[in-house]
Amino acid sequence: MAQLINGKELAENLQQETATRIEELAKRGIHPGLVVLLVGENPASQIYVRNKERVAKKIGIHSAVKRYPATITEAELIKEIEFFNQSTEFHGILVQLPLPDHINEDHILLAIDPAKDVDGFHPLNIGRLFAGMPQTIPCTPYGIMKMFEAYDIPLAGKKAVVIGRSNIVGKPMGMLLLAADATVTMAHSKTLDLPAVASEADILVVAIGRGHFVTKEFVKPGAVVIDVGMNRNAEGKLIGDVKFDEVEPIASHITPVPGGVGPMTITMLMQQTVECCERQVLDHE
Ligand code: GUN
């Protein structure tokens, strides 16, 4: 039986720490602000954005959601971002992805001031992470590193396999594990004999976006299994990328879905909003 990694509980503890930091800033008249830009009506994005707003409010971050029709042009959206780059009210800017097909995501991410890039998606911040001088870090892999730390899971010298190579999760996860001295394999949908590769792992991070894709054949007994998946099954129920019931008996630690990685992502977003604010305001005192 695996030990459950309780992301919900850890997220609440870390949010409390961030809330305390926000109270300290408030005493000095400083109020961290986060603006979220939401384009179109993507139902999953609506839920994510609502959750972000709820947590921001709970811990005392000044937050605003700007909604734009799916017909907004790339140039118009960039103009909006440039406005918020100049604003002193908002220290963090998040453009919810995915964007409509006629907008080039790369152009949008490049338009965000790297100092306000709370997602850590700007190429400058990706490059900083790659070069070992991180500033903002993509929130999901950052939250997963906090889980390893909180549960005293050693990484140095361990074999880590990351399944999935997105810019949002897989690639930065690999860099963070490497920086923590793990031996990292980046696997993905084209990897040959994925179960054989995955079952070498002491640490297995799954971010492939396919419901119940990882079965017990992918998992070495005693491995730590982190499930980044957020999929809906035929009944509309939220399920992970890992077949939990089958893997849980053989893993040493495992994250549930929901209540695992999800709450950590939002928590790291809030922490990084506060850190961006501190760098922008305090460093100029
Ligand atoms: N879409 C799915 N996950 C994320 C995220 O972490 N940040 C942004 N901006 N969009 C997302």
C-alpha cells in the first residue's frame, strides 16, 4: 500500500505561509496583484480561472480576470498585455492557455514582461531555469518539487522518468529533477516500449493527458508515482493519467486525482505572484 501524497493538505499549508507573507506586505502598503487574461469560452479554462480567483481572494491577493471574445486578434491581445506590463496594480500576468487557433501562443508568451510572467512560460524564464538561475518556474512541476520536499522523498542519484514533454509540465519537470541530481529520462507518446522505460523509474511523473494510461506494467514496485492528468471519463468524472486502483498497491507514494497535483499548481502561482511583487516593489526601494 502506497502512502498518499495529499496535495490538498500541503497546498493549504503553503497557502497559509503565502497569506502571512501577504499580510506583512500589506502592513507596508504593498498589495500583490494578479491579472488573468481569458480568451473565449473553453469550459476547462473557465473552471481553472474560477479556482485561481477563489484562492487569490482567500489569501489576500488582489486579482482580476479580463475576459475577451474568441474573435480578438493577436495584435489586440498583445496591446492588452502591453497595458498590463506597464501597470503598477498588477505584478503578475497570466494568459490562460490554450488560445484560439488564429492566435500564435509563442507571440503572446513573448509579449509578457518576464518580470511579471508568473507562469514561467516566457523563453527568458525557461532559459533561466535551464541555465540554473531560475526566477519564475512553471507552476505544476514547481508544485511537484514541493511535494517531494514535504514528503522527504530523496531525488539525488535516483532514476526519474517523466512521461510527457510539454513546455508547461514535462520539459520543466525534467530540468527541475536534473537540478536535484536525479538521472532523468524524458519519455513521451513516441517512446518505444514505454512500459519497459517507465518501470525502470524510482520516480515516475506522468503528464501525458490520457486517462488511466499508466497501468501496473509501467510501475516498478516501490516507485513514487506522480499523476498530473486531468481527464474526463465517459461519465464526466475527473480521472488521472494513472490507473490508481491498480498502481497504488505497488507504489511507495502516489498522488490522487483530484486532490493531488492540481491544488499545488494554483498554490505555486500565488507564491510566485507574491515573489514577483516583492522583486518589483522592494528591489526598487
Ligand atoms: N492551461 C493549462 N494549464 C495552464 C497553466 O498552468 N497556465 C496557463 N496560463 N494556462 C494553462
